[in-house]
Amino acid sequence: MLMVRLIFERFVAKPCAIALNIQANGPQIAQPNAILEKVFTAITKHPDEKRLEGLSKQLDWDVRSIQRWFRQRRNQEKPSTLKRFCESMWKFSFGLYIFTYGVRFLKKTPWLWNTRHCWYNYPYQPLTPDLHYYYILELSFYWSLMFSQFTDIKRKDFGVMFLHHLVSIFLITFSYVNNMARVGTLVLCLHDSADALLEAAKMANYAKFQKICDLLFVMFAMVFITTRLGIFPLWVLNTTLFESWEIVGPYPSWWVFNLLLLVIQGLNCFWSYLIVKIACKAISKGKVSKDDRSDIESSSDEEDSEPPGNNPHAATTTNGTSGTNGYLLTGPCSMDD
């Protein structure tokens, strides 16, 4: 899956980005300075106040200029808009394909229309080739996300996403081994429904199609909250907690499976809260100054809010955003999944 992604980003996503005039322009490069570079690479990327004062005396720079140099130096290691677009286009393409496949597969199954069929004759239910393909494709994608998370754009909720990928992989594997694949397909398809909309919104934002981005984000928020806070607990959790208990009865793996689903639901509530928070800010301020979850890199808010200085050693603004990495999204579509 990782190899397929690399080929897709190189030969499909990148040409599309260039056609949309999305260039690989990164943040502004910090002014070369051997002393600061040595501190940055060998000691710390986030110098404390005492070290800043020492460097200020050594270089005859003011503290604000040194802070700005370290911020710009950190930003040099952050990805360009082109890389962000390619990552989103890959996730959009896979998300659209797997959701379409899931819908086409499920509409022919009896358990889509009556969830009690997930438990009839359990665990002696046949594993069809289509179901097997669906599961293997989803599992390989989540494994690829698990590894690529360490090389992709670093985001503030890295730990939450790592937990999500870990639980998802274990849940897919566990349901497959225990032949809970029928209800597993419902969980997968339901959670795939909003992903493509989010990545499409981010692609529109990177291409500077703000109105399309805003519209797609609204659609994403509606689908996400409806499916994950409405349909998932009332439809899927209902069958895994109550219908399965009634038809099959409790058994050891039943407790593990439902515990994992409840963890997923907890993460759904967390992300829904962030979506609502972004929406409330958009309504009150007319725009969202930054994303509460993603697309804000690891630099601190205090640094991003520093006013620009007039010192000749200080660098100028980057991509029109003073004191930032130049990639903070200003529309409500800056949310990531």
C-alpha cells in the first residue's frame, strides 16, 4: 500500500497539483548563522530564556530576532503545500474508492437492511471473496497510515491519531479472526463516509478555492456528526451490544469487541467536539484563525503570535502570515480527520 501511495503521489497527485498552480514553495529559509545552527542541531530547537539571552550577547542580536530565527529554522523542516496536497489527494482517492466499494458490496447483503443478520448462525458464517477483499484492503490502508504517520505532516493530535490507528488495526484484525466481519463491514463503511469530503475540502483549500472548501467542510461536518454521533451508536452499537446479546449471548470476545468500539466512539466524540468548536468560531468571527487539531505544525502558539520586528537581522513574513509557517488554514475546512 505504501508503494502504491508513492507511485500515486508521484505520477498522479503531483501533476494535478502543478496544474492547479500549487508549487513546492516551503517556508522562508532562516538567515545562515553557524553559531545558531550549531545550537539548533546539537543542543535544542527550543532554547529557553537563559540561553536566548546568552546568544543575544554573543551575537549582538536582540532576543526577539533570535526567537524568530529559531522559529523560521524549525519551519524549514515542515512540508510544502505541494506535499500537503499530494497527501490529501491520496487519502481522498482511496477514501472515495473504498467507500464506493463498501456501499456497492453492502447493498447486496441482508445485514445492511436488518442488522440482526449479523448474528444469525454466528460464528458459522461464510467469508465471501468480496468481503475478504474489503477487509484486506482496509487493513492494509490502516497499516500504511500507522507507518506513514511518522513521516507525514506532524499534527498536534499525533497521539490521538496513533491510538485511533492502533485500535482500528486491532479491531479489524480481531473482528476478522472472530468472524465478526458482517458487523465489521458496517463499521468500516460508516466511518469511511466522511473521509473523502474532508480531504476534498483540504485540497480545495490548498488550491485556494475557498468557497468550495467552505462548502465541502460544511458537508463533511454534517456527514461526520450524523454518522458517528447518530447512526453509529443507534444502529451499529445497538446491534453489537443488544441484538448480539439477545441472539448469540455474551462470550469472551464479545466484551473485547464492544470495548474497542466504545473507544472508537470516544474518539468520534472528541473529533466532533473539535468540528463544532471550529464551526462556532467561524460563526462568531467570520473565519477560523487556526485549526484546533491539525495543519498547525508543532510550533507553539506563543511563537506564532509574535509581532514582526524591525531588526535588520529579522526575517520577513512567510507567505503572508507574520511569524507563522505560512500554512495555517484560515477557513473552516482546515479540520483534519
